[in-house]
Amino acid sequence: SLGRAARFAGVVTELAARIAFRTWPRVSTVVGAALVLAVAIVYGRALVFSGEALPGTRVAGVEVSGLDRAETSTAIHAAVARRLAEPVRVAAGDRTLRVEPRRLFALDLVSTTNAAMATSRRTEPERIAALAGLRTRDVAPVLVARPEALDASVAEVRAAGGRAPRSATVSMRGLDALVQEHRNGLKLDSEALLADLQRAAASGRDVVARFAPSRPRHLTSDARAAAE
């Protein structure tokens, strides 16, 4: 493919030079010849990268441009394996937990390789921009969750930063009704945590667990009314 691209570019370059020489100094002809030459260069690069990852394609921070499918698959496997082996810090309330992504996720190598090979090929403008070196795309690895390990990690984060709500109560001391006020809890946003852990597994960034206030069933106002 490299030889075909070189021969094609040479023919078009020679044709553009002849056109420009015969009609010089017409500006429109020079511009036209330049456009033809630019198209030829892009077409030549398209031939060179036929069956290979286009320029500007990265997976897990590793450049895979110009690699064929087998080479791309090998590079992705190595890069993602290194990334999944790096612990991710999860801030949960006042505590910081360390989680190993490889315990939580497995790499879908086939789907990730397909995504890398298809990057910047959906439309012609995308393909041209990539071939011209004007486009960089970071392909996110496709990860498959390990349900049991994820459930255990979520439970650990919930225990570290969460808090169960406490309802208000009424108790009697002799003839006096005593009210114990309610306390709001902190409920872990499990869905957000799972999404953040998956992104962190691919990027290596830290995660901050998100907790939202949760109200108990019986509020202080309910207990005071009961006490009255």
C-alpha cells in the first residue's frame, strides 16, 4: 500500500506541476494544483493506513497509530493490564480506601480493539482530519464488571462514609414525655460510584464517593406531636 501511495502521489504531483507551469501565473490554477496535491497526499496516507489504526488514536494513554489489528490488540492488552494493576484511591468521608481495578473489571479486548480500529472512520471529515494530523482521539477501554467484587467494594465504601438515618423517638420518664430528635443519614450514590470506578480504572484518577442526606421515617416534628 505504501508503494501505491507513493506512485499515486508522484503522478498527481507531476500533473499539478505541468498544469501550473503551462498557465502560470494564474492564481486560480496554482490554488487548484495545491488542492489537488493536498488531496493526493491525504489519499496516499489513507492507502498507507489501510487496515491500520489511524493517526491520533490512543488507548489507555498509549499511541496505537499505524498498528495493524494484531499489533493494536497486543498494545491495548499491555497498556490496560498496567492501568488495571494500579490501585485507585477512593475518598469516602474522612477515610481513603485503596481499590485495585483488576479485581473489579476485566478487559473486553475484542470490543476495545474494534473501537480503536474504527476510530475517526465514521465520517469522511473525521478520517481526513486524522490523516492530516489534526485529530486526536482517546479510546476508552471496554471493561466488563466483576459483580461480586464490585458489590464488596461498594459495601466497603458505604461503611466508610455512609451513615444510617435515625428516627425521632418518644420515651416516658414518669409522666414526662421525652423527645429524642431525628438524625439524617448519608446515603451512598452507588450508581455514580460504579461509573467513577470504571472511569478511574481506565484513567488512573482518584475517586470521591458521593453521599446524599437521607431522611428517617419519623422526624422530630412527628415525635413532638406524639409527645404532646
